Amino acid sequence: MGAPPGANGSTSGRRLPMSEHVISLLEQMLEEQKRQTSLLQQIAAQSQSLIEVMAEEEEGCNEAQLLTYLSGSPIQRGY
């Protein structure tokens, strides 16, 4: 059964053969997408781990204990 008209660039509904070059490019694109997906999954897992560690550290952190900014300069309490 042929592809519906327009599904593969054909207006008659006949299947057009793909050149080996096009097939090779599509395979390369698929491999790159798989590689990118894997990297994104790694980033997501590492981000989740970082968030969990930060949440655990924050549990023991009391705002009253914070005496300096990240730069090291003292916090001026104006109350």
C-alpha cells in the first residue's frame, strides 16, 4: 500500500525512493538526537541530585545564622 499523497513529497501517492545520501543523513540525525537525549537525561539526573543535596543542607540552615553575603561582606540587619 502506498503512502497517502504528499506524505513523502509525492503528489501522486507513489512512494519515491530515498537516495542513500538522504538515508545516511537521516541516520546521522537520529544518532545525534539519541546522543542529545542521553546527555539531557544525565543533566536532569545530576540536577535532581544537586537539588536534593541543597534541600538537605537547607534543612539545617537557619536564617538567623546567616551573617554574611556570598561575597563575604557582612549582612546589615536594619530592624
